[in-house]
Amino acid sequence: MSKYRFEQIVLNSTEKKKPTEEDKYTYLGLEHLDSGSLYVARYGSDVAPIGEKLIMREGDVLFGKRRAYQKKVAIAPFDGIFSAHGMVLRPKEKIIDKNFFPLFISSDYFLDAAIKISVGSLSPTINWRDLKELEFELPDLDKQRELAKVLWAMDATKKSYQKLLLKTDELVKSQFAEMFDQENWQTIKFSDAYTLQMGKTPPRDLMKYWSAHDYRWISIADLSSYGKYTGDTKEYISQAAVDETGIKVTPKGTVIMSFKLTIGKTAITSEDIFTNEAIMAFIPRQSNISTDFLRYYLSIKDWSDEGKQAVKGVTLNKNSIGNATIIVPPAELQQQFSAFVQQTDKSKFELEQALAELTATYKKIISENLG
């Protein structure tokens, strides 16, 4: 393998424009990129974005340089504009194969090195002047092309597993709608049925509040990656944060939901855990609503009436959630639904296991052939 400076591998396109009204349809912000996915599933803005944006071309690799620890990398799906908090990268094809290029940029090999040179505490950012000097080892072009074929084939299989998981979720939501589509059941305010508890972000400029392993701390990016239960988190907080900042623990077995910008992402906590302030915990005051029913009710509910319009979308708050109502179906019907969920969970578990094994193999191939 040969070693190259990053600027020898990529072209960092800095071409910008001031957005027009038409550009709102082809705008990509960092909020549109999903950690761990090269594919863009949503885009656009309700109004023309403010301030100069980067010009992107279809096929460009988009990299979130702000809060790079979120590991947001995607392939531009069309010509348009991209957040100035990102980078628009193109391969120098004498050094790196164009098909291998997105796989390299999205690899832990590159991202972990880039994250280490982030500067700033509140919103750590990567500067090009530092990034361009980083050195990376790459296999020769023939090996890159060979790797690209294998890895993209694996990626296609991963996508097929993910689609099956989505279809399983859609089946459960369809069953939920069919079973609970009645208007004559008792309703109760969320604030009467639950203690609503928001999370918190400890000050980022105080490193003593952040840890590599102490306490898991869930963000919306984490929540979007979970299935039914919470798992690992991208960031951890320290014992000092727990002792000094007033952040409250969310008990094991609690349903949590994202309620700012990305609304309705839900999971059940698999352990006592902490969250940020964009996630609400529903700690039950009474036991006549099952966790399975609550989780799907929250994810299916149309929150537009309770939400207020913010710059980047609809946002809820503790009061608006508390004043909203939830139906209370008969316990027997809730139990039937929980039994159905358990059956589908078995199928999902097998798919998730296969997906996890494939992802591990994918990462192993990358690590064995880079660096």
C-alpha cells in the first residue's frame, strides 16, 4: 500500500451560491444525512435556506464536518446545494477509484482520524487546512476496484435486509391501525397518565462531563438507529455530569420519543439510561397502558396539531405533549397486540442478527485493507 496526504486523494469543492426560492427543493442539510448510511432519504426545506451554501453535483460525496463524531457521509442524489457545515468531496481518480471513494470516506479508518482533529467544544468542526495534511494508506487501484465490487454487493444485501425490517414495521403499524381504529374509547391526557421527563446536554466545553464509557447518553441520531429497544450510544457522559448537572436518569423499560425536529422516533429503554433534551421519557403513573401500545401510538400519532412550526420543522414541547391525549383500549386488546408484536419481533431479531453479522464482515474487510 502507498501513503497519501488527504489533499492528494480528494478535491474539496468550495463553490458556493446564495440560495434562491427554487433551491429549497434541492437543499441538503446535515439534518438530512443519517449516520451510517450513504443514501439520502429526505431533503428540501419549507423556505429558501439562509446564507451561502455549497454547490453539489450528483454523485459527489457529502461529509458533515461539523460534529463529525456523528459520522454523517452521503452520496449526493442530485445536483443541488449543501450545508456550509459540510464538505463536498470528489475523488482524484489517479489515486482513488471513484466507486471505492465513498466507501473510503465513510469508513471508520478515515472518520476516526478526521474526528481527532476537530476543533471547538460546543460544535466541534474540522478545518480543511488540518484535514488536507492527514495521511492515509490506500491499496493500488486494481485492489480498490476489487474491494468496491465486493463491498457494494454487501451494501446491496444490507439494504435488502433494511427494507425487510421496514416492511415488518409497516405491518405492525397497519395491524395497530386496524385494531385500534375506534372513537368511543376512554381518552386521557399524557400528563395524567405519565410523568414526562426531558433529558439534558451537559456543557460541552467542560470535558469532565464527557466520558468514553461511563453512562450511555441517547441523542436523536442514536434513537433513529434503534429497533424496539435502546442499544449503544455514540456518546457517554461521566459520573461528574450525573452528580453535578441535574440530568435525570430514565428508568429501564420506559418508552422514549424524539420530539424536536425529528418527531416520533421511539424505543423502549433496555437499561437505566440518560438522554438529551430532544427526547421525552414517558414514565407511567398507572399501568393500564402497555409499553407496546404506547410506543406504536406515539410513532403513528399525527403531532401536527400539537406542534409549532420552527425554522427546520415542527417542534413539540413538554406542555403540548402533556395536553395531548391517548386512547385507553381494553386490556385484552392491548395484550393481543403485544402478542402480535412479540411474533414480529422474532422475525426482526433474525433479520437484525443477519444485518449485524454482515455489517461486522463489511467493517472487517475495510479494516484489513486500509491502513
